[in-house]
Amino acid sequence: MSGQGLERRRLLGGVLGGMLGGGVALPVRAQAPLPGTPPASLQAMSARANAGTVGIVSGGVDGTYVRIAADLAAVLDSGDELRVLPIIGRGSVQNLADIMFLRGVDIGIVQSDVLAFAQRQRMFPGVTTMVHYIAKLYDEELHLLAAPGIAGVEDLEGRVVNVDRRGSGTAMTAQLVFEGLGIRIEAAHDPQDVALERLRTGEIAAMAFVAGQPARIFAQLPQGSGLRFLPLPLTPALLDTYLPARLTAARYPTLVPEGQEVETLAVGAAMAVYAWQPGTERHRKVARFVEAFFARFDEFRRPPRHAKWLEVNLAAQVPGWTRFGVAQMLATRMDDGRTGR
């Protein structure tokens, strides 16, 4: 019993004794010793487990990020030596903040345009020196799913379009894209599953979602829903930042007619990391993760891993970002091995 609990017993005993008229307190048990420090063996086990644990903040349950993080855990987790903990995140902007400030988060999956966005908005001073990247992962497509009666993106002028939660990568990209197209929308910020229900009942005109196709939330829609993906005009201004992409019938057989494609744009996804200083414990465990990732990369390119792993090129760079030192060294070594240098 704690000292505070023991004192409460003494007071209660005194009160009850007074109430009985004898003024005699009830007997109180002798105070038990306070719990001591954990045995050395438990301390060692705790230190070993934490030394090998890396937290990876990803995305929502319907997105691609969380599945990529789950693959990372499935392939790389080896117990105490390397423990990979996937964490459900709230989008690229929040993930960037979590990498910088949240205890237990060393790595995050973000859209590659988030760093430039954070700089333009002056959100985090020194962000380019505090956050580096391990690898460019793949390109994610912007899905713009519209209600019946919406023929083109221009019909969304003044209409309600869900752009995911505030601070999400989708909200960031949607803002940039609609501004680039000169289309003013009324942005809603519901979670994507709620937005899909609102779209099906006609409460909103469209929903935007940046995710690697096939996004599970759309792949499960039944035939004849009346919903359709809107093509996006790829203006020169948009192509300065984004890549052309297509949503295909092979990926979305219930939304894209067979033999057709829907033009859209894509943004790169990157595995970002806090730039821990060499020699620190946090740097050592992140370095261990990076080494395992490069060494076992071929395992990500085989089933049952997500199809987007087939698009990953470890030599690819992310413009505007600095690569984490260990990742840069391993990528250079890999390139040297291919060229025979």
C-alpha cells in the first residue's frame, strides 16, 4: 500500500474510533515496503527491446501508406534486434510534424511535395535540416471521385468536395491542384470512409484522395454505383510539380469502363526520417533499419507485398530533399556494384 493510502487508513481508523466513542483507532497494518527498482535482468530486457524499436507513422486504414508500413514490419521485424511498429497517421503534413516532435516516431511515409509546402507556409523552421529521406517509394495518384451529374472538374466550381482531414497530404495536394486550375470549391474535411457515404447519398459533389492505386476504399465499390472518376487537365503549371498518371480499368473494373483510362496526376511518396546525429543511440537504430531495408529489399517485390513495391527504385532521388547518410552510402555502393566501379 502506498504512503498516501496508508495515511487514509489511519485517518479513517481515527474517525471510526471517535464515532464508536472509545477514541481508539482501528488497527492499521504495518506499511509494506515500496516496490524496488526492477531486477537488472528486466532492465536489460527493456533496454534491448527499446534499442531495436523503430516507429513508422503511415496513413489511414484505407490508404496505401499503412499497407506499406505493414509490409515493412512483416519483412524486417526480427524481434529485439529490430522491431518495426507501424503507426496509423493523419496525413503527410501531420506525419512530418510527428517525425520532428513525437516521441517514438523516427520514420514516416509522406508525399514528396510536403517539404516544399512546409517551407512555403513557414510551418517548421529548419525543417530541411531536421528531416531527410531514406528512399523514394512510388508515385501516388490523385483520385477525384464524383457524384452522378458531374461531367467534368469544372462542374465542381462552388460545390462541396471532400479533401480529407486538415493537414493531410490529400488536403495539401487538392488545395494546390484546384488553385492551379482556378476552380474554387467548398472544402469538406471528413475522413474518407465518411466522405464516401456522403458522396453516395448526394450530400457532396466529389471526394479527392491521394493514394497508390488500387486504393482499397474505391476498389470495393460495386458495379453500377453511378460514381465516376473525373479526368484532370494536365496544365503546364501542374506539370511543373506533378507527373501525368492514369487510373485504369484493370485497377478499378467497377469504376473505369474496360479498355478506357482516366487521366490524372501523381505525386511521389517518400520514406522520411529524422536526421539524428551519427553516434547517437537513435541514429544507430535507424541505421540498423536502413541497412536491413536495403539488404532485404528484394523480398518486398514478391507477393503478398503491395504491388507498389514493384515501382520502387532505391537509386531514385527526391528533388529538394537531403538523403539520410546511411541510405546515401548504401545507394552509392549499390550503384557502384552495378557499374563495376
